[in-house]
Amino acid sequence: MAFVLSAMNLRTIGARAGVCFGFRPLSTSRRVRGVRSVHGVRMNADSSYTVVTGSEGKVSVLSSSDTIDSFSGDLLVLGFPEQKDADSYELPDDVKSLDEKLGGIIKELVEENKFKGKAGNKFSARIVGDSACKRIACFGLGEETSKPKTLRDLGAYVMSSAQGMKGVSKVGVHIDAMSKDQAVSITEGAVLASYSDTRFKKAPEDKPEFPEIALLSFDDVSGVPDGMSISSGVLLARELVDAPANFVTPQTLADAATAIAKGHDLEVEILEQDECEKLGMGSFLAVSRASDKPPKFIHLTYKPESPKKKVVIIGKGLTFDSGGYNLKAGIGSSIEKMKLDMGGAAAALGAAKVIGQLKPENVEVHFIVASCENMISGDGMRPGDIITASNGTTIEVLNTDAEGRLTLADALVFAENLGDVDYIVDLATLTGAIIISLGSEVAGMWSSSDELSDMLMNASGSTGEKMWRMPLVEEYKEMLKGSISDLKNIGGREAGSITAALFLQEFVKSTPWAHIDIAGTAYPGKLGKASGYGVRTLYKMVSDLSEKAK
């Protein structure tokens, strides 16, 4: 069965999406129970956003009963485990028969290239003579053949190789006894590698061509669509973060949430400023005060029949962070990159899209984003101001550039007040300190619960999105105590990412809670664009909890 991920360009999305949610201020909250007919929304500067990809064309991946012996196509890609200490690479049994049919060419190529199956090692060659396949490629899977990143790299290699070779329209991919998880990761890699962000460029003269990719000797029909759905969530998160702040605003995130609800049968509630005021969200609203773009408090709900667990996922949603009066200025301030400060919100919405498509049982999931901009104006939040969060806690704002935790404070209170919540997880591009500590490959995670921490670490390990549990050091709470208020919003230079997590913990009474600081992983410097970090781990955590709750 074939599954196709369609991709549409902004120039055609209006006609093909069916419904457009334009920019309009709302005076009251709105609740929408979705229908399945809407795919996206139009995107205009300072307006709203499309939730489909920005490249044209389509990617087709299918499960196939064909074997490597029976496959007929333009390119055959073989995934091999590593044989580190072998003098000569021993071909797997299922490849030996094909090698014999081809006159020993695979074995010869393996030896010529000194190929041992090391993760990421690869080569390709054209097959001459009487063969059902024109080209063959070998890709190393490493000693652990189920590592998600390596398998995504394999999928990406399949796509890039096919697009880089003339006349390749059908590709076969073979791994010995391919599992569903392997198929999911390969599909993800192929889809993500096919994507080119052309939203802000002139239309390309040549439309990209995408091959048909067959996963050989693989008959689990759920593997490919799961990979497609996860890819769509990752792409949504990447596009939201990569789009500039004059395109992605708080209204944009509200529109994206509404489109997800309508497209995948979720509920959505958008609280406007006056409603946030009634709920006493003085911490969130203090951050938004200087911007002329109204804040949006977004609440999406996925509710299956008879849920046994309730999870809340919160994403920091600063669509632009100037730093406020503690302005990000000077060399290294990276103010031009502060569109990325809604990476947590993007991950939450991306996960909502995946969960809405794959519909795990037994777990009710709430997605919360307190979205606004942190700007400067005569009415803006000043250093030294004292503000009051919705749980009555007073906060002295010693630094207006430590604003994300202020928005999350009211979101955490709202989450716990939903009642009967089993777990709360927040994601935020919160501190530069975590980048110094863990770099751009590993997120920091703090949790009040060993059980929740284990759930997240297991999900992280299964998806290849690395994280490391960090300590909640009780003694450091003294650094946050205020002299004229309950709390200060910063604790000083030492242990900055830890004190930020401790600050957030003050707004959760008793619910098991985890905070993930994705400041480094959401927009890795070496990548120069968004990663979509968190979407896979959040979905996997919910999926695992769904299985456990059966």
C-alpha cells in the first residue's frame, strides 16, 4: 500500500486548502470541534500561516512484498550492519543470493570500498549487463542497526541519491528483517530530505522530482503512514520556527492550532487578552504589554474515548524576543534569530498534529501555548517591576530578557487547574546557559518525578532526540527569593538553567512535572535552521503511555 505526503507551495495553497483563516482580532474565546476537510491556512506577512510544506511535489513511500531478488527498478539500496573486526566483510545471507546472480559484483564492490558497515558509510555503483536494477548502493547501519538517526540518515541518502542521479524514479530499500520502527525512521528521513523551504523565494523554474520508494520484504502497513505523520509534525515545527516574526505572530500560532483542530478532530480554545486578565494572568500579560500584537493563550485538546491518563504539554510561544528593556544588543546577542523563541510552541503544535493523525488510545492530551512578543514601548514591562501571576505569586522582574519563564508560569498554573492531570511537560528555548552546558545536540531536562523522567528518557532514546536529566538543586531556591516580592525572575549568573527550572517549579503544586530546555536543540547553530526537536519525543511519550494504559 502506498502512502503519499503531498506538499504545496504558498502560491497555490489558497486554492487548494479549501479554507483560509485570515487575521482578525477576537473579542472572546472560541472553541472549535474539528472536521477533517481542512489541510492548511494561508500565510501572509503579519497575518497567518500555512501548515503544509513549502515545496512542491510529492513523496511516495510504500510497503512492498518484493524481495531484493525480485525487485525491478532504478536503484537498490542495501543497509548493512557493521562488522568492525572482520578481515573481509561477510555479506548477509539474503544478499548472497543476489550477489551470485550478479556475478559477485556486490562482494567485489564491498571489498574495493573497504566497506565494513560503519554507521553512515556508503557507496554506490552502476550495474552493467543483464540486471533488473540499474544501480546499487550500500549503506552502513553500524553495530546497532535500529538507531533512529542512522535510519533517518539512510532515508535521506535514498532520497538525495535518487534526486542526484538522472533517470531514477523507483528505488528499493532493503534491511534484513526490517522492523516497523526501522520503516518509520527510514520514511521520516526520506520525507524530510525531500523538503526544501522555498516559501520566501521566487518560484523555482524546475519542480523537484521525487522517486517512488519501496521498502522491500516489509508488509507492516502501519510503518510507512506513521513515518509520514511524524514527518508532517516535524516539518510543521520547522516551518513555524524558520519563518520570520513578521510572518509568524501570536495570531499565526492560534490559526495553526485552529487548523490542526479542524483537520484532525481536536478541540481548540483561544483565550484573548481580556479573558487572560479575568484569570489573573499578570505574569504572561506583563511580557506581552509592549507589543501591538495581541497575546493569544492557545489550548488544544485531544480526547479519545474513555481516556485513562491526562497529559498536558506546554510550549513557550514568544514569536519574537527583543529582550525588552534589557535589550539584546551587541555582538553575539543574536537578536535577529529571536524568531526561534517559539520553538517549544512549535514542538507542541507539531506533536498535536502527529497525535491528531495517529490517535493513540487511552491518553487525553492538552497542548497549551501562551503566545506573545517581548518588545519595547512606553507601556512595556520595566526592570524592577513587580507583577502577579495567576496563582497569586508576586515576581520582581530583575531582567526583562528572562521573559519566557513569566509566560510559562501562568501556563503551568492553568494546566494544573484543569484537574486530574497525571503529567505536565513544558518545552522552552529558555536559557543560553543550557547551550553552554550541553551544546546543540542535547536538551536539558528537569523533573519532579522519577517516573516521568524515565518516560521522557525512554522516549528520547527511542527517537534519537537526545536529552540529559539535570538536577533540581534545592539550595539554589534561595537565589530566587525576593526581598520585596515572593520571587525574583532570575537568580544570578550561577546555574542559570537550573534556577530557571526551579522558578518554573514554583508554579506546579503537586502534579508530576518535567521541564525541557531546548534552547540549543531547537535551532542548532551548525544547522542554521530549525530541527523540529521535541515532536518525536512528545509523540513517543504519549504513545508509550497509551500502550501502558491498555
